[in-house]
Amino acid sequence: MGLYKEQIHAYVQCHRREIVAELKELLAISSVRGEATVGAPFGPGPAAALEYCRQLYTKHGYATDLDAEGGYLLSYYNSDVIGHGDIQADRNSLHRKRIGLFAHVDTVEPGRDWIYTEPFIPLEKDGFLICRGAVDNKAAVIMSLYCARVLRELALPFSSRLVMFAGGNEETGMQDIRNYTARHIPPAFSLVCDTGFPFYRGDKGRIVVRVSSDRAFRGIRDFSGGKSVNVILGEGQVRLDYDEALYGALKSKETERVKVFVKTQEIVVTAKGISGHGAVPKGSLNAGYLAAQFLAECELICDRDRRILALAAELLKHYYGEPFSIENTDPDFGPLTCTNGIIKTVDGKLELTFDIRFGKAIREDMIIDACREWSQKTGWEVQAELKSRPWILDRENPYVKALLGVYREFTGEANAEPHVNAGMTYAGYLPCAVETGPQLWKRIPFPMPAGHGGAHQPDECVSVDGLLEAIELTVEMLLECDKVPPSV
């Protein structure tokens, strides 16, 4: 290990400007999911980003295949291109071990409250690139390309076939990876570069639960907010029938985060929380909770609406499943989380959608049964859908051991240990994979307000130096994984 560290470092540093420039071009493409069209199953934005990647990988001389209808791109090192859907060609190539690098070009909604730039106008500031998708996950697409360039242009000893995947639907369903696995045999081992370091050897399971109030509102016309279930609600709005006394009472109770005003004969209450990734709720503040609690305490609102709001506030206040009595902590996966990302009013009834992440210490049927028991007690309707089950690689897995050795030597962190992911990535759809990241954090970003700078947050950013270091580390990891004997 580490035989080529200086050569790799020199190459990556020499190409710093090129890496930043190409990442900026990719970041400037708004790749939020949109309406499906021919050749763009997840909308024009993700399709345009994948087409940019096709041109970029091809320009640099890599065999590349864009499956436009499948919503993903494949590029190869140490291989001729394999046409999409050609499983027989995959089988014929199995004499050479394959290692995958997986990333995605699609992003969550841009959101509001950006301070430093507009969501899809990349800004380089104090060593960071700020833009929606910077860290989640477009930096990983560029990282994959430069890992391949380092291997090829330095002629490093890498005998495996490198398969680079870029998807267009990771954030809103992962149909892209399902399309891929239906048409191809995945690599023997893969790095899904969508989390962080040292690396993650497992994912929590996921259940999406939708609850609806037992009766319709009377004086509340609409309560809404959020577009992504896996993003903790950062902004919410409630519209009420106008009443002068009610407006005066609410206006007098305004807070820094909850505001009240009148618009076209309606009372409008807006709430601003702290958004964040639903799987990692610490430090977040659900805007729906702020609005519901604020209104539930107003005695001029009718009793029916206040009861609905009070129960909603109790649901939205907690992040670990307390209202449903599903609290659970797993020795590998940590605590179960239950967070809200979407609020709607449908036919007058309040509808809340929750994202539940859980480990192996609790079964999915226990979670769903507990939610149904809560439904019977409250009268609220519950719909639950299992999205994925938890998975984990053994600590003795040869790839896990190899990666841990590389990371410890590269960073000098002798006691570093792999993590288990609270989120969900492509890794759960692959036969053998771990999750790494597009940046190696060794420094603190310039000061940002709480709720800014991270994945799914306004002013999302990636460290340029951290990205370059991640490229160097990932190349070292690929070289070591190449040495692991193919499984029999």
C-alpha cells in the first residue's frame, strides 16, 4: 500500500483547475426530477446532466454507453464498451474481475434561503464549491472520472475492469439502479461514493409511512410544505379563513420563526425551521411542528382543528419514532429515526409523510404493526410501504479489511473503523458494496448559519481540497481492492 502515493498526489494536484472547471459545468445543470419524456424518464434535467457526462467521459477517451431510457450512464476502464441490456456480454467478460464506482447526477429540489449564490450557479469561495448537488453527488461523478485517469495515465497496476456508473434517479426512487441491475450483471465489488469516509459497510432499512387525519379541517384551508420525504421540512405554510380577531391574536404571538400576515382575505402563517437529511435529524427543526404547535395553542381556532394540529405537532416534534412507540437502537446501526418531509391537505384532511430508517434489531413488520396500532387508537389512517431492508457486510469481508487498511495508512488514523449508514444509497441494490464519499474532510468550512452547507441544505458545498484528497484515497482503495482474489 502507498507505493504510488506521491505520484498520485502530484497528478491530482496538477489537474486541480481542470477538475474544478468540469465539476462547475456539471453543477450548473439543474438536474431535479421533472416530467418524463422520450429519452428522459426522470425529466430533462437529469437527462441533460447524463448527456454532459457522456460527452465528458468520451472526450477523455473512455468507452461510454448512455442508456437514456434506463436513466443511467456506464463508462469503462480496461474494457470495451458493453451495450446496454447486453447481459450475455457481461457474462462473457467475467474472466476479468470488475470493480464499480457508483455516483448520481440528480439532485433534490434547490430549496430556498441560499445566501452565497443561486442553487444552480456554482460559486468557488474560500476553497469550497457551493451549489445544489456539490457534495450530493456530482463531485463523485468527477471523482470517478479522475480515478480512471490516474490509473490509466500513470499506468498503475490495475488489472480489474473498472465500471463507472452515473445515475439520474437516486434521490427520487432509484429506478435507475434497478434498470441497470435488470440489464447487467453488477461488478463483484463496488464503491458507492455517496456518503463519507472511512467508509460505510451497511445501510439501514427504510419504510415510508403516510398518516391522514380522521376528519377534515373546518377553518384551515391548507397546511402544506416539502417536496422530498427524505428532507426534513424546512418551510411550511398554513392558510386560514380570515377573521379579524383571530388575525390579531395570531399576530401578537409571532416569533422569529413563525410569521403571520394577510393575503387576499386569508390569514397566512409561515414557519421556517432547519432542514436536513431525514436520515440524520440531529440539528434539524421541522417547520411543520413549529406551525402546528403555534396554531394549536390559539384558543380562537375551533376545537376540531386544534385537536388535529395538536396531534400533528406531537408527531412532528419527535425524530426517533416516539409517537408510534417504535423507538429502537441497534448495536451496529444506531437509533431508529422517523422524520417528516412532506405535509399536504387533501380534501380538507391533513396528510403527513414520514421516512423511517431502522436497523436489524427490529423487524419491519413490528414497525408497521405499531403504526397500525397507533392508527386504531387515534382514528387517523395509516399507509406504510417497505422500501428496503437493512444490510451489512461482515467486518471480516476481505474488501472491508483491505479498505480499512488503506484508509488507516493514508490518513494516519490508526483506530479508524467503518461506519453503518443511516441513509440509503445504490449499495443496497448491489451484491457486494461499501459506501465512501466525494470528499475527505480535514478542515472546517467557512462559517455558515445552522442548516446551511450540507447535503439537501441551502448553500450545499464541497471542499475542493477534500475532493482532491478523496480522489487520491479512492485510487489507493481501488489498487488494493484489485489485489483481492475473485470470489469462487
